[in-house]
Amino acid sequence: MTLTNHTIEQLMQPYQSQTGRHYDKYRNHVYRVYFNCLLLDESKEHEEKYAVVAVFHDIGIWTQHTIDYLQPSIDEARKYLEQTGKKEWAEEITQMILWHHKTTRYKGNFESTVETFRKADWIDVSLGLLSFGLNRQAIKENKKRYPNLGFHAFLITQVAKNFFRHPFNPLPMFKK
């Protein structure tokens, strides 16, 4: 097990009871997004950051039981970074979480890592339809290694529930 795989497992463990029956679905999504990041950015210096942000980017869905999960996810990530002496990563991780559903290219602070993470998540959320130039075989292998297990069906259900509760803001996590 690599250091970053160990990091992901360590970070996921405390959320196992909160994610409940969705744990393996989310865990596999985390790994798919993480490995997409590594395919998009081969810089070793970013690997641990991608592992951390992959774990926390959607965690607010479960910690706060909401589809409006960006800020709760950021709060959980910041708490972890503070507890582990990595506060200097807080702004970059925050930007990666905040903009990971942006529908257009991100331009701003930490552009390289934020844009990499945005693309990596979109590759997974789109089931590989969006590839941003990545080798589609590598994406398929990633999905085979970490199967979906109904993660996308879970997301669709959550969005549908939110639509009926908040019809004028059905996708609060999306940014233009």
C-alpha cells in the first residue's frame, strides 16, 4: 500500500459510521478521483494533497446530511489540516473543494491543482464521458479497480430529493 493509499484509508475510516451503507460507494469514488488526479498531474509534490481533497470533497453530504455540501466539506478538511499541522494547505484544499463542480475552466489561486481536481472529479461524475484528453483505457481500468457500486444512482437520488425541497436551487454545489 502506498503512502497516499494509506492516507486515504486513514482519512476515510472515521467517516465509516456516518457514510454507513454508502461507505464503499464513496470510498471508490474517492479513489477514482484521486487516481484521475495522478493521471492528469504527475507531480509527486501534489499526491498527498489530492488524497486529502479526494476524501473530503463530498463528505459534507453525510456529515451534514445535505446536498449543499461544499462548506461542510471544507470545514471538515480544514479541521483535519489544523489537527495535523498542515494549515498551510488549507487555502489550496478549500479552493479545490469549492470549485470542483465548476462547469468551466477555473482560473485563480492554485490554478494548476484546482483545475486538475476539477477535471478529475468531472471525469468520474460523467462516467468517463468527459476525459479531458486522458487515455480512456486508463479511465476504464480505474473504474474496474474501483467499481461504482451505485455511487451515481445515490447522487441522482440526493439531487432529486433536493429538487423537491428546493426547486429553485436544485444543484447548490454547482459553480459557473
